[in-house]
Amino acid sequence: MSDSKKALLSENELSDPPPAYDPTTKPTRGAPLPRPPPLNLPYLNDLRNKRVILASQSPRRKQIISFLGLPNLEIIPSNAEENLPKTLAPFEYVLGTATKKAQAVYSQEMDNEEKGEPALILAADTIVVDMVVGTILEKPRSEAHHFNMLRSLRDAREHKVYTALVAMAPLASARQPGYAMEVMVEETSVRFDGDVSDDLIMAYVRTREGADKAGGYGLQGLGSILVEKIDGSYDNVIGLPLKATLKIIETVMEKADDDDQLLDDPLLEVEEEDED
């Protein structure tokens, strides 16, 4: 055996197996993205010594949010059922699913006696929508389903990717409902290359790179060979639009810090006068 063949064999032996279509199988996790110096922003600095929860087991979302430099970030996937009817409008469907995730983890962790309440819970959900028939696409269920999904996206040429973000933070005043919530939906248009052949699609499917991804492809990896162009946020297609995430965190943390707002609350003044 030649040295080059030995080297190739060694490389293949060391490589991770592709992820399975079995939903109970966890996806293979690659090396984390390099982290830049943390952003020096007041609301992020405040969160760096507090519990922050990402209600998602997606390794891509974990990698993207790592850029914010939150050392106490915990990954706690939601146990909420993702069973909303796909007859809903895509905006309603993705936002409803992300909201269920956030609320489930909030209910679970707010009374955590061991770790204490989290300062922030962030949940997200991503869907791909075939614009020809308006079908909501999530993760492929099998190799045949995966192939047909990508071929339909190629034939449709353009599709939409929606990511819903939901942020929850406990109110400093603890008044009802006890938390602040902010929501946001990011939309990106993706255009597939109409000249991509069935053979290339099947070759990509068999790499299993897209087996655990909504729409069945990974723009940040080999899946980019299927794409002609995008219009909108690149990291939204990956699963977590970082700019929108930063904005929603800032907004919800401002709302959660409501002690000063109580002093200017006219309803509170009326209640105090009634007590007198």
C-alpha cells in the first residue's frame, strides 16, 4: 500500500461517522468556532456572572452564541412537544414552537434550588419553507425523504428560512407575570442552483451532513455547493442570527430591570393612595 493510501485510510479511520436519521441519535459535534474577545457591553457584562440558558441542543447555535462570551452559558434543551399544526402560517408556526421551548425551560428552571434562577433564557426554532407550495420543511426523516426534499428545493429554486428567537428574563420587581419576554423572527431568502444534478444531490445526501438540519443542508459546510445566493442573514440559515440575538437580549434585559419603572408607575401611586 502506498504512503498516500495509508494516509487516506488513517484519515478515514479517525473521522467521525455521519449522523443518523434516527431522531434519538445525537448529531456529531465538530470543534467549536474560534472565539473573539468578548464584546464590552453593559448588559453582556452583567450576564457574565449569571446563569444564561440556551434552550437548544443544536451544536451550531451553541457555536454561534459562544461569540458573545458568556462563561456561564448552560445548554438545557426543552422537553416541550413540537407538535403545532403545519397548517399555521410559517411565521406563527416557528414563533409558536420557539415560545413553547422557552416557556418549558423557564418553568423548569425558575425554581432550581441548587443553581438559582437563570438571568436569561434564550430559545430558537428554525424552519425552511418551500415557496412553491408553502410547505414547512424541518429535518429529513430518511435518505429518500432527504433526497426528495433537496430536489424539491432545487426545482423551486428559491425558499425561505425563518428563525424565531424568544428571550425570557425574570423581572427585578417580581411583579406579575414575573418575567419579561421578547420575540423576534428573522427571514432569509435562499436561492438554490438550478443546475445542481440529481447525482450531486444524492452524493451530498450520503455525506449525512444535512441529516440533522432543517431543510436538509448546511450552508456553513459542504451544503454551500447547492446554493447560488442568499438574501438576508447568513447565520440565520445556520440556525441563530447573531445580530438579532444580541438585540433581543439587550431589549429583554432592559425590560427585566424594572425597579426604576415601578417608581414611575401611576397605577402603583393610586394603590398607595387607596391604602392611605
